[in-house]
Amino acid sequence: MSSWAAMRFIQPERKVWWRLALALAAGVAAAGSAVGLLATSAWLITTAAAQPPVLILLVPIVAVRAFGVARGVFRYVERLAGHDAAYRVLGETRARITARLEQLAPGGLSGRRQGDLLARLVLDVDAVLDLWLRVLLPVAVAAVTGTATVALIALLLPTAGAAVAVAVLVACTVVPWLTAWSARRAERSVAGARGEVAAAATETLLTAGEVIAFNATDRVLDAFSARDARLAAAERRSAWSAGLGGALLVVCVGGASIAGLVLGSTASITGAVFAVLVLTPLALADVLGGVPAAAQLAIRVRSSLGRVQELVDSPEPVAEPRKPVALPQGRGLQVRQLRVGYGADSDVLSELSLDMPAGSRVVITGPSGAGKSTLAAVLLRFLEPRAGQVLLDGVDLASLEGDQVRSVVGLLTQESHVFDTTIRENLLLADPGVSDLRIWRALYLARLGAFVEGLADGLDTLVGEHGARLSGGQRQRLAFARLLLAQRDVLVLDEPTEHLDEETGRALLADLFAAAGERTVVLLTHRPELVPDHVARQEVLLR
């Protein structure tokens, strides 16, 4: 699919179009003022040299002042309106793409590097700003102002107007085409290399402890430097293309000025008109200067939009029903002849059937790689089975929207994310309107209440990045308290005791089962011996 197909994500809303139109009008007015300033100044200086009566000079003097002031004012309006519109479009675009990523996560984004995803969502989406401010707007301003300048000079001397028209046409067509042609390969390399550097930087920061522990610092830094060198080389090639466009533009503008000099010297015109013919084309250097850069940026924008398009076109891991049915009242789960796999790989789960009545405790065990986490993903509609059914009170999950399923089924993983904020804010994720009374009740049910109450800042205690200021068991208890606040009727616990010692893991499971009350609990673990003996449960072994 074409890179420009991503344009559907960056279409401005109707209320933004008038800001873009205002930016275009102000840009044309600012550029026209610059041309008018130079043309009027040339006429004024040449005429003043003949020492005419002062009254003759009053109008051009006022015009020079007016053009000088207007240029600054209109440039300010253009920047203000243009950036306001562009940032509004950028905000809308990020919201649309984030919504799309929510549809893909987590299954549709598996296998992608975090740094590259971040680069696509931030750096590549930022290309929207360049598209409106540095590609479309400068080209439109150059086209309108260039045409008006040609008309002005043609009124003074048609042959000079034709020469300027050729220069403007070449500057707006041939020069950007040559610039884009030379920049095409370089810009593709820049976008890819930038994503590689971002991915490497993220990975290096996340694994700094392990890298230092294994004395691999030099190797990791060498690999990072190699990626950075490839990015620098690609950017140098891109800069060469920009320099080529700038040089060709100087030739066009200089050629127009020289043409005015040659043609004007042989024409029957006044000295003031002659000065206008020679100097006015020089004002186009600033107006047309953005066109080669716009052509180069268009290649970069296309490459960035292509990366965004490739991301948003990723196949959805779960197909939402066109007409979802109503959510059933019961909370029992049934699995029937389930087959699940990833991509073209063989089945991870095959012909799995089991019943999980409402309020029951089901312990599903098996070695690593047996498909426990895969089953959890299917139960929450993060993943579509290849065959078979998962029923919620007799209703196939495939006939329910994912959000409907997840309003009933909650998940606690072995590495549930704890945000770098306060304990309170981490818990409010489950229910932004929850009262402190319910928060404390959930904390005590998770056996974390006494610990939080003993902290100096209580619920307002910062937990650090990934809960760094908490122990492993405390992080899991905090995540479980959050799950309790979400009031899900089916709790899927995926390896909640991973990375915990036997005593802590046994105590955690005892508290989890006790706090679950009448909820249905599905425990997926390879350590079934940690389940308290007094818990009545159904055990299923995955092989």
C-alpha cells in the first residue's frame, strides 16, 4: 500500500482548515510584502538619486515603511496560525494512531522492538508537522507569490517577465524534482536508521544493569556507535541533497536577475524601472528557498508515513464482531476443543477442553512453553483461537467485543505493570472515581494495607519506576489490589508467584484465593505446590 495511505490518519478536522487558510493567506501576504519592499526600495533609491520634489517620494517612502512593518506582522500571523493548526492536527493524529495501537495491543504488537515502536509513534508521527508547515504551506506560498511577481515584472517589461516566469517554473518544478530524486534513497535510510538508533538506545537503557554485570559495556557501546554512524552517514547524504537544491535555487534567482539586467539595458525604460527589474527577482530567493527543502522533506515525510502505515496496517489479533450480543449474566467459563497458535507456527494449545463453573478455583499447570500465558490471552480476547470456542455462560467470546469480555475477566500477570507514580494513582487506574474507603479495603484484602498505612506519605507514596521502591511481593499485591478495585468476576492469575521465593509465593497465593471471595479464579502456574491445601480446586495439566 502507498505510504500516502496513512494520510487518512492525518486529515485535519473541519475546524482546523480555516487556520490553515489563514496561515496560507498570511504567508502570501508576508512574502508579497518582502517582494514589494525590495521593489519599492529599488524604485525609491533610484528616483531619489535624481533629487525630485519631496512630494514625489512620499508615497514610496510610506510604502517602504508599510511593507517593512507588514512583512513582520504577517510572518507572525502565519507562524502563529500555521503552528496552531499543525499542532492541532498532530494531536488528533496521535490520538487516532494511539486508538489504533490499542486495537492491536498486545498480540498485534508482539515481536516489535519497544524503541522502534516509540520512534514510529513520536518521531515518525511528528512528520505531520513537517507536512503542513514545511512542505505544503511553503510550496503554496511560493506558487502564489511567484506568480504575482511574474505578473508585476511582466507589466513593466514583458520579456523580463517571461524570463522570471521561466526561473520560477524551474525553481518550483525541476529543482525540487532533482532534490527529491537525490534525497529519496538517503531519506529512506535516515528513517530506518533513526528507528534502529532509538531501539538500541531503549534496549541499552533497559538492560544497563546486566550489561555492566557481564562487562559487556564496550561491546554494547560499539554496536550502538555503529548504528549511530550509519544514521550520521545517511544524514550527510541527505544534507548533500539539501545543498544541491539550495545551489540550484541560487542559479535560478541569479539567472532571473541577470536576465532583467540584460533585457532592461536594451529596453526603453526609466532608470527606476530598470532597478526594479534587476533587484525584484532577488526577493524571490527567500520565497522560493523553501521549495527544495519542501521536496526533500516530502521524501522524509513519505518515508515516515510509510513506517506509520506499516504499523497501523498490522493485522488485528482479534476480529471484533459486527453485531456483538448482550453480555450474559452468568460468570462460568467453558473451553471447547480449543486450538491456538501464533502466525504460521504450530499449535501451542491443541484440543483443550475444560469447565470453569462460576465461583470455582481452577489451577492450570504445565512447564514453561506449555501454553499457559497463551490460554490467558485467549480468555481475555487478546488472541483469536484457530479453532474451538471459549464460552462465557454459554455465549461464545467471539460474539462479544473485547471490552465486554474484559469488563468481566481481569488479569494479573507475573509482571503486572506498576506506574512511576503514587500508590493511589496506580490504584485509580482500575476506577478513577473510587473512594479512599474502597482503596483501603482492597489494600487490606491484598494484605498490603498495614504496610501502606505505615508509610510516611501513605497512599501518596511514590513507588518508583516499575515499582522499584517495592519488593516483588509488594508489587504483586499492589497489582492484585488494583484488580480487586476493577470488580471483575473472573480473575485470571498468570504466574503471579514468578520471581518470588517459596514462602512469599505460598503466602501470596493464600491471600489471593481468600480475597477473591465468590469470584471465579483461574490460576496458571508451573508451581502448583504453592497452592494452599485448604483451597478446593480443579487441577488441569497442560503438556
